Amino acid sequence: MIVGPVKRLAQVLRTSAWLGWQVEANWAEPWIFLMYAIAKPLATTLILFFMVRVVSQGHANAETFRFIFIGNTFFLYVTEVLIGISWTVFRDREDYETLKYIYVAPVRLLPYLLGRAFTRVATATLGVLVALLFGRLVLGLTIGVPGTNWLLVVGAVLLGLLGVLWLGIILAGISLVVARHSMNLNEGLSGLFFLLCGAIFPLDVLPRWALHLSLLLPFTYWLELLRRMLTGRGFAASLGRYGDGDLWWILALATVGLCALALVWFRGCERIARERGLIDWKTNY
Amino acid sequence: MRALQGVDLEVHRGECFGLLGPNGAGKSTLIKILTTLLLPTSGRALVVGYDVATEPFQVRRRINLVSGGDSSGYGVLTVRETLHLFSQFYGVPGPVARRREEELMEITGLRDKADARLSGLSTGMKQKLNFARGFMSDPEVIFLDEPTLGLDVEASRDVRAFIARWVRERPERTVLLTTHYMMEADELCGRVAIIDHGRILALDTPSALKRTLPEEAAFEFQVSATGQDLEPLLEITGVRSISHHAHPGTGAVELKVVVQEDDVIGEVLGRLKGLDRSVLHLTKMEPTLETVFIHHVGRGLTDEEAGNGA
Amino acid sequence: MAPEDAARSSGLGQRLRMNLAAVYARASVRVKASFRERSWLLGETLFPFLAMSAFVLVYRGLRAPREYEGFVVLGGAMIAYWNNVIWGMASQFFWEREQGQLQLYLITPVSRMSILLGMALGGMAMTTTRAAAILTGGILLFHVSLPLERALPAFGLFLLTLGAAYSLGMILSSLFLLWGREVWHTATILQEPVYLLSGFYFPVSAMGVGIAIVGSILPVTLGLDGIRQVFYGPAAHGLLPVRWIPPIQIALTAIFLFVSAVSLRYMENLGKQEGRLTVRGD
């Protein structure tokens, strides 16, 4: 009784992940794909490196740069995966015109989209790993401290990634009911998170009202937790009152909350799309 | 504006049912509702006994859809990969899927292109692939929305032949077809519904629909060129009109007689003999679906109105 | 068509008028389309500002002198124009080809450069809105100081930079014309590396003279370096003396324009020979 649906879910995830791989990664020579995965994180890392260096009169402030580096590197999951999921809806609906055929198949859109996100997760992971290696080998950064539990680091990354995926599903729901040019809004949202999470600066420089917003975002706690695990110290004084355990709890609860919200939200958006006949909408003008 | 109102129809299992209507009549809206792409604002629609609004997943397990004119698909995938991909979304076991891929590629003439990427296919080829995709799940009900739209004559014939064969070989399977082409509906459908402005205007077998036309019958004769004038035929009670002209090839006269009832034709034959005209050929002219359509809708299929975008 | 149509005349004046009309027509369509959707305006102004703000706050977090925040704001405004060069102009022939409309342009009797110029000018309306939003936001929210008395020379340098940047864009458009998909990917991949090499967020000299000179092949690099020097003097860590920059930009413009005229003609002919100008969805 249980094996059937689980097996079917696995089949849908596998098939959509395969499709995602073909569409996102397998269209080009491997080196072009590799460049896609690493050019952006490396270039952004270097931009930040030189920004710190020029202020420090030629010597990068290694300790501060380490915090900026970690935040910027792991934020790659947000930009890649968050945008990737909602982008899938637009592309399937309007470029490939396949969304309606997938929709009329006995496949739930939600696992389909999660499967399609697999390649984005893989690409982001590759980018993160290459950036970490680059930071360690080229920029000479120390990643991790003697007490770092690497298994916990992986756990924290996965927990944050789950949050990103569910937020991506929320955006995908919105994408189902809005025109393609609203993609700008999704990209803007990613920029807003980049700003509010303090990915590349200490939260404390944000104006007070922005800081309050920042404390509502799970990614704020995620990046702080990763920084503490990998450097042994926190970056934001505003989060100083939270212990590591608190950050874990906040992150876990936020992920569960996002999951619940995403499930309800996506269902609602799907219903609106079906009520208004938007599954095969063409808005490319 | 309501795209559909008061539509009440039942399509039987094993039937090939046609929906005829001009642009904006509501055909596509109906198909969208039945394929779970659109929720009805009111009323109820069941497919294979499942409510499309409340049990969409049960419906989707049993149906498939082909929208004609679509050249949709992922450009990086090959023909074979595309067919396999969609079979997996329906949970078709691997060996079965592979067998169907081969069969469908053979039937649609895509075998030579099996390993070609979609981005390199012509529009016609992509449409054929889209058609094949619809049958990969061997659905209990297939919705074909203008399946031959944009295809060339030969490809359209192949598609029609495939549908006819599929229906013949699988008597439990049901086809719901919308088309602009009357001949297509006449050739394939057991019953057709004529729909306009969201309402069903007529619903029956093609021959029964033709019989609903005013009770006149038209006969076409070929009679010998020599003999007396044909005008006295008009004196026969029940003859409505006659028209005639010489056939340019044979020199025989082609005579068209419209009579009130079929019985009158016996008297016409007798009178022709009296006029020294020998009858070389006689055909009863059947009304076509086109005539039926014009009779019900008041305009031809391709005459557009300001539609509701359905 | 009336016999006196410019298209049928070989007179220089007539052809000039026809090309100017083409520039105006292509530009006006884009201007109208840009402002048709209110949400686009939001996306084009607020979001780039947010992205730039994060980099301003990096300097604030580092307690850097206030001029550094000005560097980022000026860089953010310049990015808007550079993106218009690449995505609003150079790549447009590729998009037109994808949408099956390229042939409509190619069969017209006007110069390809007029159409590109029309696209560029049309895109500049939205780009300027974006850049203005970044500058205004920077001044109002981050209290970035841009001394007004130095605005005129800075604006002159900015115009020269635009001339060179858009001329380079025309060369790139010829590459997009033929190798659309490949060039598209390359441009996408190189987006952030260009931000790095042009020093959009920091003085380009910070990378060392060698790398900075390589980056200066892109006109925006030197343009931005010069504008920062005009506003902030030695604090801008300039790469070249500011008086050298205008002649370099003028020379680059002339070279790029010449190369683009040759290149566009060559690529179009090559495309015709290979039948690739009307191929879609490759």
C-alpha cells in the first residue's frame, strides 16, 4: 500500500531530475557548463576580496573577509535554487509549452518542480565547493576551526537548503499565476534577501527597520550559523544573544514553517491557475 | 463572458465523439475543463466516472491530451527521449514504454528521426511527435484538440488513419475530438456535437444530423444528350427545382433534381423515359456535415465572429 | 509606396533621413514598451538599487571612507548602461532571430547600425531611469556625496564612455548575429567577471596595473575610473591621469565603429551564405 506511492514519487523525482539535467546542464559542452557553475561565485568572491583589500590599503582584512566570503559563497544556493524553481514554471509554460502536458499527467507539480531543481542544487553545490577551494588555496583563507564538526556543517547546509527549496516552491506558486515578466520580481526578491540577510556585511550596519525584517528571514540565522561553525565566531552583534543551539532551533522551526506555508500556498496558487485557465498561458510579449 | 453555458452531453465508452464549432465556440474551453486544466465555474463534469473538479488526479491517470498546432517540447531532447519522458510521467513500465515508442515512431513516420533533437525538427515533425506523445500512456480517453491543424495533407491522412485504427483496435478506448475539418469528423466520429457560443446546438450521429435538415432530397442524374427539353420535369408534383448542364468531357447532360420526398424520383425516371432521355447514372446526393453545420450555426466554420477567446 | 520614398532614392540626404526615421521608429517602440508595464519600472529601479546597496554596506561594515560608497553608487549606475549595451542592444539581433523577426529587419533598405542605434537609444530611456534611481537612492539614503560643481566634466566623460561602449556593443551584436546561442552563453558567463575587471564596485587599480589595463579594453572601465577621479580626486585611486581618458575613449569609439561596420557586413554575408540568419531555436 505504501510502497506504490513512494515508488511512484521516486519515479517522478528521478524523471524530472533527469529532465532538469538535460535542460539545464546537458545542452552544452561540459566546460561551458562548468564555467556557468563557477564563473559567478569566483568573480563575486574576487570583487569582495578587492573591495576589502582596497579599504585595508593593500592588505585584505583576513578575518572580516572570511565572514563576507562564507556568507557570499553559501548565498549562492539562494540565488541559484530560489530563482531556478520559479524559472522552471515560466520556461515550461511559455518556452517549451509543456507545462499543460505535465499538468494533465498524473504527476503532482510540486515533486516535479523539486525534481527539476536537482540540477540547480548540484550546480550551486559545485559553485560553493569550487569557491571554498578557491578561498582556501588561492586566497589563503582558513575555512573551519579545530573544533569544527564537518558533519554538522553539512547538516546545517542541508537544513538551509531545504528552506531555500520551500521558498522556491512559494515563488513557483506565484509564477503559476503571474505573467512571465514578473520574473523580475523573483530576481528582485533574491536581491532583497541578499541585502537583508547580511550575506556580505554585518547585519548591524542595516537601519533598524531593515534589521527587524532581517531577523524574520531564516537565511539570516543560516548564514550566521555557518559562519560560527566555520570561523568559531559570529559576525553580527545583533545575533550575539542567540547561542548556536538557538540558531539551530530557529532554523529548524523556520524550515518546517516554510514547508507548511509552501504546501498550502502552492496548492492555492495551483487552484487559482486552474480557475483562470493559466496553466497554458502565454505572456511573452 | 461565459465560454460555456448549459452544456449537457454524455460521451460513451468506446466512442469517437466529435465537437464541431467555429473559433470561440467553447470547444477548447470544454476540453480544458475535461482535461483538468480549467475549473468549471458551475456545473459538473465527469471523466471515466471521476469528477474533474474534485478528483483531478484520478482523471489524469486515465486521459491524455493532444493540442494540434503545438510544436511544444524540450529542444535538447531527442524524439525517443521525449516519448520516454512522458511515458514515465504516466508510470508506464520501461519495456512497455520502449515498445510503444517504437510503434508510435513507426506509425507517425518519426523512426528516422528517433535520435534527432527536437530543436532540429521541422514544425510538422514536432506536431507529429506531440501527437505520438499523447498516445504513449495508452489513455482510456484521449482528447484531440484540432489534431491535424497545420499538418500537410499526407500527414493529416496518416493521423486520421492512426486515430481510426486506434479506435478500431481498442474498443474500450474513447476519443473526444475537436476539429475544423468536417470530413475529419465525418470520417472518424460516431457522434458529433455542434457547439456555438458555448451552447450545444445539435448532437447526433453524422447521418442522423444530416437527416435533420429540411426534408428535401437531391438526386444527380447523367442523362443522354439527345431528347426533348427537360423543363416538363418541373410539372411533376413534389419536384422543387431542376438544374442541368452538359458535361464537358462526356457530352452527357448532368441533371440535378431536388424533390420533396424520395418517392417522387420514380415519377421523374418515368417522365425522363417519356422525354427520350436515357438515364446513364443516378446518385442520391447526401447532405454533408458542412451543410448541417451551416444550417445550425448560420455560418460556415471558418467564418469568424468576435469570439470569447475560448 | 510613393515613388519619392527615401528607400528608392540613392541621394545621401534621403538615405540619411530614412536611417534617422528607422532609428526613431525602433527607439520609440522600445520606449513605449518599456513603460507599458508598471511592474517593470519597479523591477528596473528598485531591484538594481537593492543589489547595489549590499555592496555599499560592505564598505560601511568595513568602516571605509565615505567616498568608497560613492564608488559603488557610480559603478551601479554604470552597470545599468553596460547591461543595456549587452542585453538591450548587442544581443537583440539574436532575440529577433529567435522570434523569427530578424528577416524583417534584414530586408529593409536601412543600415543595420541604424536599427541597433534605435534599440540602444530606446533602451536608454529605461536604463537612464534605472541609473537615476541608483544615483538618487545613493544620495538620499546613503548620503553619498557627488559634488555638483564637478558634475559637468563628469557628464562629458560619461557621454564619451557611452559612445565607446555602444560602439563596442555593435561589434558584439555582429557576433550575436551569427553565433547567437554561443555568444549568449559567453556573455552570461562573463557578466560577473566583467563587473570584476571593470571595477564597478572598487577602484580598478586595486587589482594591479597589469590586470587593470586588460580590463580597460572595455570602455566602461576607464570611463568609470575617470568619473570617480573627477568627483573624488586622488581618493579614487585612479589608474590613468584623467586627462588621458577622453582621447582614449574617442579613439576607442572610432576604432569600434569602424570594426563594427565591417564586422556587421561580414557576419551578415556569412550568415546568408550559411543560411543561418533565419534559423530559430538552435
